[in-house]
Amino acid sequence: MKLFKFKLLLVIFALPLMSCINEIVPPASEQEIISEISRTWTGDMNEDGFPYQEFTATITADTGNSSQILISNFHNSGKVVSATVSVDLMITIPEQTAGTQTFKGTGEISNDYSQISWDYTIETAEGTVQVTGTYTYGSPV
């Protein structure tokens, strides 16, 4: 009987702990999210439905703006694009020109910070291209 009571108490106290094991608690601030995504990523893109060669891009915190990031080699262009991060795990790329290309769009960060899904446009002298794609986790910066 004592063994049964012991096992019952063990189960009662262990269940609440077990239910929390796989939960990921999202960061409370933009700075915490930026810290989580500041690393080197592997990019895979599709321009108007055509696959784009795999490349790497690096996200770092913008030291001049605490809710902003800098994305080096965005779209494999060799250029740096700035973007803002929000607590709902969204990245916004405001319209900006880097070289001869104008970028604008959004990204959505996965809850475990291992992937960013992109949807943006690129304007050039030749016209506008719609791009979708994914960054997957690389190595920490």
C-alpha cells in the first residue's frame, strides 16, 4: 500500500513538469528575438516560381536601432538590407534601395527560431520580381 501511495504521489507531481518539457516560450522583446536570430542562415529562394541557387546570409543586430536587424547578402546580392523585428515574430523590410535593386517585404520567424519564411519584391530597371523563400538555421554569429 505504501508503494502504491508513493507511486501515485510521484505521478501527481511529475505530470505538470512533463507537460512543460517541449514548450518553447517566445521572447518578450524585440531584442531577445534579435539575439535568437543573429547568426548565419542558409537561404533558398524562388523568383516568380523559379528556384534560386542556395546561398548564405547573416543577420546581426543594428547597433543604431534596438528593434532593427541588418541582413548581409540578402537575396545573394552581396548587399546589406535593414529590417525591423516585432514581438509577433515578424520581420518587416521597409522599401529600400541597395545598389540597383529596391527591396520590400516581410519574413516570419518560426517559433523555434530555426527558419524564416520570406515574401518580398525586388524592383530593378527591368521590372519587379516576386520572391518567396526560406532561411534555415546555420551557425551562430
